[in-house]
Amino acid sequence: MTQLLEIKDLKKSFAQPEGGRLVVLDIPEFQIAKGEQMALIGRSGGGKTTLLHLIAGLLAPDQGSIRIAGIETNGLSEQGRDRFRAETIGYVFQTFNLLPAFTAIENVRLGMAFGSGKHQHSRAADLLTRVGLQDRFNYRPRQLSVGQQQRVAIARSLAGRPKLLLADEPTANVDPSSAESVLELIRETCREEEVSLLTVTHDMQIASRFDGIRELDEINQVDHTSTSSA
Amino acid sequence: MSLIHIAWRNFCHRALSSFLTTFSLALGVGLVVLVLSIYGVISEAFTRNASVGYNLVVGPKGSPLQLTLNSVFYLSQPIENLPYTEYMEFLPKDERAAMVSRFGGDPKLAERDGRYAPYIAGGFAIPLALGDYYGEFRVVGTTPDFFTKLKHGPNVDEDFTFSEGRAFKDFSAEHSYFESVVGSRVAKDMKVKLGDQFFPTHGDPSGHGHELGFTVVGILDPTGTPNDRAAFVNLEGFYLMDGHAKPVEADQQSENDDGNLLDEAIDAEESNEAQPETDPTPNANAAASNGVRLVQTGAGESEVGPDSTAPDTAGKRPNEYRLLSIPEREVTSILIRNGNIMFAPGMQNAINEGIRSQAAAPIGEINKLMNLIVGPLLTALLAITGITCAVAAIGILVSIYNSMNDRRRDIAIMRALGARRTTVTSIIIFESFQVALIGTIAGWLLAHAAIVMYSGQIEDQTGVQVGFFTTSNYEILVLPLVLALALIAALLPAWAAYRTDVGSNLSA
């Protein structure tokens, strides 16, 4: 099976106020295959979001390799990573992170605004229709329910036709009855768009829906009680 | 979705803050545009006023600015008077001979061309006699040439036209020497109609009134020049008013008593011109001997106007007036137009090298005045309004910078969606530019709306016509300057946007 995401010997640490550095992640190896939908389980504060930021290129690792669709992202400049992210990676946030100044459809179009591809109104409209918001195009986030906001966020994350979708606790802020439908929506649209999906969650019930489940503690060799000097 | 669209959405999202910031900038820009427009109006008014078809003003030695102010703008007090012979120096022999013949004076004056006549061949010299008032307005004694030879307008090619009536004549059967033309402002303020008569006051608006009155025969159309604020009377009638004849004998005595070098030099100059060896007019001779003024001394004493039996305003018939002889005549200043403008500097130098007269170029004097007084005032005003704009620009900075706390998350989201640091920085700068652009346009519109609102009064006061799109040359600089200020104001928040940490703000 072709690997879409390959991580090797990835390490990430953060400076501590009192000096020294806290190592958060030390992952010898981690892969996701093309089209695979994987849930990564981990406790809060375990480094799940940091791993997603590293994969998305929002953070630079201390060392190691992150290869996505055959491209070594660590070798890219910051601008290169930004562009790569815009064209290759979709991101669904725990808190949706819609921009309040923009309507639903404009938020979706923002997902296409920073890449090199065309950012068509029709693509945004199609995605919103697919997530059931065909009558909410011009609503602003504050005019939408929590569930609807998350649907807009899902549509936005797929707008740029990414190869990999990163979902950070996508159901954490929606009510339990909506959580299942949101999750199903993500999985279904990823299947339709042939997008690999990596969802991090601390909820075992959510994780159980996925074909592949990995625990962060299994792939991360860091003992969270240790602190090392840089 | 373009960055400008994103910036516009941010602008609209913070509608109240954006409006207040933009409005304060609009007020600042409006003030700057108003100051520039006012300067443009003042500048144009001065230039128009100083450009009425003549290129030099000749008057007694003294301040050239004062000469310009009182002869061109009818402001300030006349310096002194010049003998009529000084005016005759600008005339050719035949015109001088006609004057000697008509008014009486030294026959030698008729034997040569005026000293400066060659310089103005093809041009003109128009005498002015000032000193009287009609209400608050200056009475200007001059010749009918004033209305036929002088021009006005932006290109100095428009003739004087009359809303009513006509120019006064040198002599008319109906009103003798006592015809008058009033400027548009005088007619409006003094509620003058054709046929009305006014009696000038001597020396200042509250001075004693002359006995002789002038009949208004013409009202000028507005010209946008100081002539709108003047009452023009026939020079011959002006001379006939009491106190306007130069007391020849007394003047000579005064000069002898004084004895300074200048006067001696003037005496020497005058000895061959002003003092007739044989005065052809008996009454003038008599006047010279007894020193009395010679106006209204009775019919048949000197050459008078055409024979007429029409009574004048003082109850006398025209032939009952004796025109002043040349030695009794004085002019306040002379408006000169050189037939060939190339001769102007040479003539100006020749006059200024003399001991009695000076020649001033009105436009040059006005430019000096603008540079010395109006320019610094404008600079001060511009500095104040510039500070206002700078304060408004600081307002932009404060507004955007304060919003940075709210928008760090937005910036982080955009960065997560693939926006580069330079992209989010550009959005902040575009937002600042939008405030600047809208503020500048709104300020410009406000200022010009105000100008249009007061355009009637501006035209009344200065004669300068201003419309909505009447712009100063400097206004074109306002937008680039405000955009530059906006760019400076945006730098700090843009830098904050550039440095926004994505990870921490996404998780916030």
C-alpha cells in the first residue's frame, strides 16, 4: 500500500520558562497510507495537537523526517511549507475556527484562497451543499448552530482538494447526538474526495469508528515526566 | 477571494471602530484640502487682481508693495502724489501738446515726446487719482481708457462689461465731468442704481463730503478683481472737487523752505517742465500768483468741455467749470502696459533710477507678499492640519493594533489554511490603506462640499469662481501622503501579525 504520510525519528521539544527544554514528541516511525482513515488516541496534553501541527508544517521539528505525498516537508522553507499546506493538507479544528467576519461560503472559499489552485465559488457551494448547508451560504458563524459551524469547517478543510485531512478532536465541541453525524460526514467526504484522514481524539467511542486506530503513547517514546537540557 | 476582499471584510466586521477611525481621518484630510483650497482661492484672487492688463504701476518713491496695494487693490493709503507731468512722460508729443492746449501749462511740454513714451509705444498709460471714498469703497479718478484698455479674467482677455449703463465719458452734455461707474460690489452694497448721485468723502470713509456729486451712468459686471469694490469717477470731475487742486504757489514755497537735496533735484527737474515761462491761461497764471485753488472760478476762465447748456449736479452749467491747469494736477499712480513687454524691465529701471518715481511690477510684488506672509501662514496651517492627519493616522494604528488581540486567532487560522506571513501582513496593510482611501475620499468630498456651499460668498468676496471639482495642484499629493501615513501606521500591527504564533493562537 502506498504511504501518504511517513514520519521517521521525529523529535519536538519546547523551551521551558525555568530553563531547559521539554521533549514532547519522539516518534521513531509513523505512517498513513493513501486513502486510509486513522484515529490516533491519546490523553489530553499528550502531544496530539503538536503532532498535527508538525505534520501540517505549522511547527518545525527539532529533528526527523516528515514526508507527505513523497515530499520532505522539513526541507521546505517556511513559505514553501505554507504553500504545501495550502495545497496538500486540510485541517479541522476542535473549536471550528471559522472567521466571524466572513459568511459560511466565504469561510469555505478561504480554504482555497491561499493555494495556487482556483478558488471557485461553485466548489464552495458544492461542498456546503454536501454538508447539508445549501440554505446557509450567506450566514455568518454566529448565525449558525455549533453543529452547522463544524460542518462549515469540514467543508472548508476539503475546499483546497487536500491529500491529507487532519482533524483535531472534531467532535469535542458538538453535542453527542451531533458528534456521530459530524464524524460520519468527515469520513464520507474524505472517501468521496479520496483524502487520507488522521483524526486525533481522546474518545475511544469515536476512535472505534475508524479502520485503523493507533495510540499516541505507543508511537511516542517520550516519558512525559522527564525534562532534558537542550 | 482576494486579499483586498479579506481586508474589506475585516474592515466591515469592526464597523463602528472602522467608521470612527475613517471619520477622524476624513476630518483631517478635509481640513488639509480646505486649507489647500483656501490657499488656491487666495492665490488665484491675488493673481487675478494683479493681472488686469497692465504690467507696471508707477507712483511716488516709497514702498513698491504699498504702491501695488493702493493702486491695484485699493488698499492701504497712497504714498504721495506725482505731478501730472510725470504722467505726461509716458505720452507721445501729440498727446502732450493736446493736453497743454486743453489744460494750460508750459508750452515746452508740447515740444517733445515723453521720456518713457518710446517704451510703451503700442501700450498705454492710465492715470489714477485716489484719496476719496464712497461709503467704505475707494473712489478712483481715472480716464475712460480704464474701461476700454484694461482687461481682466483668468487669461486677462476679457473686456469690462456693464450689467447696466455704460462707461463714463470725459465730458457729457448731461452730467458734464461728473459721471461715475461703480463696481458690482459697490452697487450691491450701496444699493446703487443708474442715475443715482453720490458725493465722495475726502480722505477716509468718515471724512467731510465734497459738494460735487457724481451721477452713476454704469454698473460693472463682477470681474473678480478689486475693481468690483471701487467707484470710478471721471478724472476731470475728480480734479474739480474742492481740495483736489494742487496749490501751486504754496507748493513751491514749501519746496523752497524745505531745501533738501531731493527737493532741489526735483525742483531742477521741474524747472523746465512744470513751471510755465508764459502761462497761456490767464486764470492759471492768476492762481499761481495768489495760491488759491482754481476750481469753479467761473465760466470762460479756461478751456472747458464741449459747449452745453445742461446744468450739472451742483447747479452749474458745464462751461462754468474751468479744468485744472497742468501744474495744478496730480496723479496718485499710473498703470502702464508696454506695447512690447521686452521694454518693461528697461523702463522700470529707468524710472527707478529717477529721483521722483518708482515702477513696481504688481505680480512680482504680490508674489513677494504671498511668499513673505501668506506662504508662511499657509505653511503653519498646513503644519497644523498635517498634525491632525498624523493624529488620525495614529488613530488608525491604535484601532488596528487594539484589534490585533481579537484577530490573532483569525491570523492563526489563515496561516493554518496556508496563508504566508507576508499574506497576513499584507491584509493588515490593505486594511489600513482602505481606511486611508475611504477617509481621503470622504475628506475630499466633505471639503469640496463645504467649498461649494460657500462658493457664492467666495465669489462675492474674491471674485474667484469655485466649483465642486475646482482643485488645488497640491491636492493630488494628499492621497499619496495619507497612504504613506497609513502604511507607517500599519507597520506595527503588521509586524505583530507577521510574528503571530500559529500554534498557541489556534489552541487558545
